[in-house]
Amino acid sequence: MLLELSFIFIMIASTTTAQVTELLDLPLMMSGGELVIHANLYASSGKEKYSIKELVSASESAITGKIVVSNDKDSYDIHYQFDRSGKDSKERLVIHGNDCTLYTHSKMTQNANLFGTNKPLRDLILLMGPSIIYRLAGQSTVWSEATQKEIRGFNMNVRICDEFKKSPVLILVHEPDKYDTSYGVKHPTRIEFNGYEPSSYPPGEKLFLDIYLQQFNSAQFDASKYKVQPSPGIGCPHYLPERKTMPVLVTKFIRFTMYEEIQGSTNTRTYSEVTASGKNLLMRLKTSLLGVETEVIYDNGLGIILTLEKGGHCQMKIGDRTPLESMRKDTSS
């Protein structure tokens, strides 16, 4: 269901990056379910344009989200999790290719350098996502009396809110019949950000966030709670679980296959098959690298390692503590 188009704008003007980051103090207020928002972020100069797709899953205990941002050349996956009050954790897990970095509040906008450039205001918008409209709508803000202004040939109402002493001034522009004093506005089609970076000078850059899709479904939580989690993999030890460590294996028998790709001076790709039995204390690891296959069986019951070779030969040696022993202890705890 496409968002109903209406001429509703919110302008956020700032003078310093310190003021802009105060937006993180606004909680993300939403009821339980799945929220999908698609938007485009672009500069008034027309030289920058980014596609943003955000999925938010709200359960009884947490609000977890995933933001996918991209332009014509690159893309990033951004993950976050808050407690149920919606208070921002001020942490973002940013996955870019094979890189996985956890940014905290002090380094989010200064060090993120998304798309290879240092633009704190732009990065803040991308790291917060278009769900920022729920933060603004959820506040008990006091707006000034409306004044009339003509925008794109239409008579619009303009309201100003400056009660946040350390935050940007908010300017709300809307059709005369599109504002509720108790509800505010939660369905704008545009948010305008006007600020400058520490290394630049006013007037700085002006960014527009155009929201073109907004859907909420209270019955989709069970399906979405897995979509917002980062895919487990080598090189990304940071996860945002909802009550327990992720990934967690509590089964007595497992079997899985995986590809491990290592990029360096030369690129290598390893294919592995893993079969393990916690009950029998056995693990079989079969790998293929550069056309060479290796098969190893770990027997924790006997404390031996069997290496199977071509031609039916088998090498055996006494093994130390192997991964399967850790698995047995973890599953028995």
C-alpha cells in the first residue's frame, strides 16, 4: 500500500553537529508489529542521492531494525536494537561487504564515513533511518500558531517548535486539514534537514528525505524478527540478540555446509561440510580448497583424530581438546 501523497513537510535546521545528534535522544515510539519505510535522501544540489529501506520489528521486549542504504556504486546494511521504551541505544552495527563495525554514540557520526566521505549530518540521517518520523510524532511537542505560506502553488500552514533547547528548530509545513493537536503528523512525505559540518561554514548543505512507502502490520512480527538480525558469519562477532546470544546451537546433532571467502593479495574460497553428534562425541569436517579435498573425523570419546586420504589411506593421531568437546559442554549447560 503506497503512502498517500500529501504536501506535508518537516524542516530540521541545525548549526552544529552536536545539536544534530540530540535527535538520538528522541525515543522511537511504535506499537508491536512490523514497520516498513522506503525513502530517498538527496542533497539540494542534486549531486547526491541515496535509497533507504528500513524494516523495524517491535516485540514485547525490544525494537530491532535494519536499514539498507545504497547509491549507484555502493551499499550498507545498518542494524540497531533498543529496549521496548524506544530509547536509542546509540549503537549501530554497520556491515559493508566483508567489513563489520560496531559504532557507539561518540563515533557514530564522526567516524562512520559512509560511502567513503566524512559527512556527519548525512550519516546521522542514514544511521537513524526514515523511522525518525515516529520519533518526531511521538513527542509531546508544543507547536506555534500556524502561519500561511504558499508552497508549490498551494496555501500551506507553517508551525515552529523550539522547545528543545539543545536540538534543532523544527518547522512543520502541512495542509490546513492535515494536523491534529493531539496526534501531530506521522505521515509526512518530506523531512528537510538544513545544517553544516564542523569543517564547513553556513549555510552548509541541505538534505531532503522523501518518504514514498510506509506500511505497518501488527501481525507480521514473527516473520520480521529474523529479517532484521545480521546474518551470522566469520568476521562479524557483533550481534544484536533479543534475550540470548546469537547464533546459539542447542541441538545434539547438526549438519551444515558453508563457503568461506578470504580476500587478500590472492582470493581463496573454501567449501566445507560439517557433521557433528554431541551424543556420540563425533565430528566430521570435509573441506575443498583449490581442488584439494580433505576429510577429518574427530572422535572425542577416544581422543583421536582421523584424516582420510585418497586411495583409502587413513592417518590417526592423538588429539587435544577439539571443538566438539566445547559443543558438548555448551549443550549440557
